[in-house]
Amino acid sequence: MFTENTDVIVIGGGLVGLSTAMHLQAMRPRLAIMLIEKDDQLAAQQSGHNSGVIHAGIYYEPGSLKARFCVEGHRALVEFCIQHGIPVVKCGKVIVANTDEEIDRLEQLHERGVDNGVPGLRIIEQRELREFEPNVTGARALYAPHSAVVDYRKIAAAYAGIFQAAGGSIELGTELLSAQRVRGQSRVETTAGVVEARLIINCAGLHSDVVAKRTGTKPGLRIIPFRGEYFELRSDSRHLVNGLVYPVPNVNLPFLDVHLTPTVDGSVEAGPNAVLAGKREGYRWRDFAFGDMAATLSYGGFWWLVGRYWKQGLAEINRSLRKSVFVASVQRLVPEITADDLVPGHSGVRAQAVDGRGRLIDDFRIEESPAAIHVLNAPSPAATSSLMIGKFVAEKANLRFHGAGR
Ligand SMILES: Cc1cc2nc3c(=O)[nH]c(=O)nc-3n(C[C@H](O)[C@H](O)[C@H](O)COP(=O)(O)OP(=O)(O)OC[C@H]3O[C@@H](n4cnc5c(N)ncnc54)[C@H](O)[C@@H]3O)c2cc1C
């Protein structure tokens, strides 16, 4: 147990918390910053269970934080990886369309990507698609040459190293339990002791709403966990895919549908789907927490969500339980891939913020209270955007210490 004083306590050792801590420590070297992480390792949740894609910035509403931070974040992250010797594979990406309706949506996506400033983006015809991806079916495709893949755990470790080298401290296995504001300071109770802090920064991912409440803020949203399950291509089938291969997404849904993703270590993943998880960190069907489920089921917004998306929800459950349905999704992209080519892979759980009317909150959401700055919604592409989100939050925190002599 410890009792400590610090200027800033950052909650969460994922990419967003680590990047925020790293940027703030660089802006104010004399500030005492402590990052706490409830798990016994960094990046153990979303940041270490994602698809590893450095997104180009095509999908997001022009002018949104997602659009800005993804396009700028892509450039900054690739540069960061080069500087720190982290391997990046620039494999490029195709989004493939087959029907007239998909081609219309593909053209809209193209315009959106151009508006967002994505470099090199262009529509290609079937003949050129075949040159990049001989086994992919598509009448037309949107080609993003700069999309890349990386191991985000390596990036998290690099952020942590820079933060600690600049004087920051990281406490693993330390969970924030509650915080009370007393005379301009927060008394933060953790599983390892009490920390007196001038500012709390909430980067708790799947628990961002819980941490907001524990620190006295009503978040106005609820995190609903959606598990994404992957299969992996057997090594002798990997040659069927060269780069990232995606279908045209349903614009009304936040997830990008099952796609094919080469990884930096040379394997190829298919997925993820999107099924309601039985707990916030429910990586398998059998992971279930009564408290998490009761919280989801008692939330009015969840039932609005069910009312709106029940068909898609049932289809996702079907696809999760029946491999043949998953395989059919993959075959829409590469018909040659069969069930025998796919073996079960890892899974991840996405933190999807939902408001009281069941609307999926799309953009990154960062809010402030006197005691804290809360990153309430940082779904994909937050890994790609992590340098920009961290800088943005650190700038807000920096203002709080203006004239404070630190
Ligand atoms: C399946 C999947 C695929 C994805 N693919 C991509 C992709 O290809 N490209 C991309 O850009 N993005 C992708 N994303 C999104 C991206 O991974 C996340 O948006 C990003 O990692 C969020 O980082 P974070 O730091 O906010 O959250 P997290 O990584 O979840 O970190 C939050 C941390 O807070 C800790 N914590 C929570 N509560 C407490 C507490 N009370 N006390 C102390 N610590 C606490 C948690 O243990 C956790 O380590 C994907 C996500 C998933 C799940």
C-alpha cells in the first residue's frame, strides 16, 4: 500500500493513456505524472487485441475528430515507428464492391476519403484489382496505397519507455476504485493505496464510463462491449491474400465487417465479427459477469439499440456460432478460401459508447470536469490516432497547469 502525492494521475495503460502521459511529460518535464493500470501488463485490453491496422482515414465524417486524428495520426505513427525501429508493413488496402449499390457506396467513400485528405486514394477497375490481389473478387475497388500494419503492443511499450525515461511512473496491477474532490485536490483510492492528485485523466477504455462515475462525473453514455472474433489462414493458404482486403461497410454500423488482414509476423487474419460480449472483458462466449450484463440490460439505451439493430445482432450471433456463415463472409472477398483454410484465432472486445436513446456514438469524445479529463469514447481508429489523441488531451491538461510554476 502507498500514499502518494502527484500532479496528474492517468488511469489506463492502453495506447491512449500512454500517449497522453508521454506527451504531457514532454510538455511539462517537472510535472509529477503517475499512470496506473489495473492489469499486470500494459496494452492488455483493446490496444493489444486489435487488427493492427494503421488506417488511412477513409471512413470518417469529414471535420470529425476521427477524420482529423486518423489522417494526421497515420503520418505521425509511421514516422514514430521509423524513429523507434518498430516494423511497419505498408501492404496497402482494397475495399471491394460487387453490386451496383456497393459501387455507389464505394464512390461515396472515395469522395469522403479525398475530403479527409487521404493521400493516393483512387478507384481501380477489376483488371487492376487483379494485379494487386489476383484471388479477390470485385467489380471495382477503392485502393489506399498507404494503409499499413504494425504490432500495437510494441508501440505501447515505446510510449511507456519514453514516458518513464522522462520521469513518469507506471504502477501496474493498480485499479482506481474511487475519487473524492477535497479543496481542489482529488483523493484517489486505488487497490494499492491512496494517491492525492491535482488532475485525473481517465483513459480507461472499456471502463471509461465506470471510471467517470467513480470520479464524480455522469458520463451521459454507456460502454457496451462488442467482441470481435478472428480466424487465421493456415500457412499454406496465406498466399491467397497480399494486402488488406475489406468489403464496403454498412454506413449505419460502426464496425467494418469481416475483412482480411496480413499481420507484421506474416500471418493473415480473417475477422472480426461483432457480438455482444457477456462482460466488458469477455473474450470468449463463456466469459460472463452478472454485474456487467445487468448494467447493460438495465440501460434504456441498450434496448433502443436492440430495437434498431436486432436483425444485424442476430446475424452476428449466427455468424459467431456457425463457422460456415463466417466462411461465407470471407468467400465474398476471396472465393477460394474454404473452411479448411481457417483456424480459430484471437479475439478482442471493442468499447462501443451508446447514448440514452441507443445511438452509437461515432466520434471520439473527450470531456472535462473540474477534477478530470475523460476520454469517454476512443474506438477504432484510436490506435492509429493515438499520438494525436494523446497530444490533444495533454494540451488540455497542460492548460490546467498554466502559471502553476511547473
Ligand atoms: C477487435 C478490435 C480491432 C481493432 N482494430 C483496430 C485497428 O486495426 N486499427 C486501429 O486504429 N484501431 C483498432 N481498434 C481500436 C483500438 O484498438 C482502440 O480504439 C484503442 O486501443 C483504445 O485504446 P485505449 O487506451 O483507449 O483503451 P485500452 O487499450 O482498452 O486501454 C484502457 C486501459 O485502462 C485500464 N483500466 C480500465 N479501468 C481501469 C481502472 N479502474 N483502473 C486502472 N486501469 C483501468 C484497462 O485495463 C486498459 O488497459 C480495434 C479494437 C478492437 C477491440
